[in-house]
Amino acid sequence: MIDTNSLDWAKGDGLVPAIIQDAATRQVLMLGYMNAEALQLTQETGKVHFFSRSRQSLWKKGETSGLSFKLVNIALDCDQDTLLVEVKPKGAACHNGTVSCFGDDPGPGLGFLAHLRAIIKKRKKDKPKGSYVGSLMARAPKRPAQKVGEEGVEVALAAVSESRAAVAEESADLIFHLLVLLESRDLSLEDVVAVLRKRHAVRAAQ
């Protein structure tokens, strides 16, 4: 929780910019402004609130559009005058219908893996006819596990004797099937990263 008294409200005449970031893809979704009341409501309700400079009033993201933000975490910057708000978005972030107010890239950089995981998760739930992911999930975890083993060997062979492009292609196959395998066990790369972080912390302390 962020103590509202710890912010430098005077610098922005009672307002601070709030950078909204997708907690999974790490994509910046939009920039809004909060006053002390908006920050307090955001933390109390778990739904992101802003202060509209044009209307001079509070508003909750999604109150009319249904495209809401579920609060995950809030961090305060070093100057105590800017907030980084991590969220789980429901629907497109922008009123124009794009993923973010800065464009329609579903997940820049490694954040695309979180976007891909969301698609795999939806295929698992909906079981659409003719879906490759669906066919793997129907035989999970054995079939996805088999594919991970096969693709792992392909990556190793490509690394030894094929081009850099071939290594990238085979690695893409491996990562895709690993995502499917993890989802079949109700896991994600976030769970894997959590293990890596824990190991890193232990070794850094040694």
C-alpha cells in the first residue's frame, strides 16, 4: 500500500501522473492522473480510479466502457511524484479499441510470451474444433511433454550444425510447446521465473 501522505502532491497541483502497465506483458497501456482520493479508492477497491483534468472529477476505468483495470501493484518513483500502476486489464485499454493508448502491439519484446500464454489458455478452455493447441491439451500432459522432448533435441541438433536462423526457429517451437505443457499443468512462465528469482536470491546471498 502507498501512503497518500508520502507523495509530493504540491508539484503537480494536487495531481500525479500514473503510468498504467500490464502486469503480465509489461506493456505500458496508458497514462492517467490521480489525486489523493483516486489513489485511495484504487487501493481500497482494487479497481483503478483517475482524476479527469478536463472534467475536474473522479472516474473509474471501465465505468462506462466495461474495459476495466484490476489492480496488481503500485510503486512510487524516487521523486515521490509519479506512480507505476501494474494491472490486469479486462479488454482493450484504449477507448479507440487498441490494446494500449500507444498502439495495438499485443505484447512488445518478451511480453509477447504472456500474450501467447493467454491465447493458449483460451484454447484450453474453449476447445475450438481444429485447434492444434486443443489437440495437444486433449492428450495432456503426455503429448505436450513428448513434443517438448522432441523440440529440445531439435534445438540441440540445430545449435551444433545449423544456421542461427534455424536455431531461432527450433527454439520458437520448443518455447511454444513448453508454454502448452506448462498450461496443461496449470503453470506459466511466471511460476518458472519465480523459481529462478528464488535461486538467484539464495546464490547472491552466498
